[in-house]
Amino acid sequence: MKNYTFLGRSDGRRFCIEGIDVFSNKWQSQGECDIVLEPDTKKPYSFSIYKIETSSKTISFLAGKFRDGSWGFYQPPSDDE
């Protein structure tokens, strides 16, 4: 399991990663998923890997829904790790 950084939770209305509101942009599936741990319970979840491309930058992230219905977001490790 890779070392993903938990970025936070959202109710699906707004969540920003590097200044980009993910819910206002098209998510491009990378065709992959990986296991992340819910930060409080350490329960494993399989979340999909996405990217968003804007005119100024591209971001990559893992996202999925936790059991309580909230969205969870994780940052993948850099290629250096």
C-alpha cells in the first residue's frame, strides 16, 4: 500500500485541492484504484485515481465515498517516494 496523504472530507458541495474546486471541474479517471485508510478508523477503502486539467495546472488525487456518505480525498505520493 502506498503512502497517500489524506487531504480531507467533503459533503459534495465544495472541496479545493491546490486552489481548484474539484466539484466544479471534470474528473478524468486514470483507470486505476488503490487502497487508502480512513483516517479515524483506519478502515481500508478502495478509491479511484483521477486527474483534473485546467488551463493553469493539472492535479492528481484519489477520491471515493466513506461509509457515512462523505467524500474522501487523498494526494498520491510524489514520484520521488
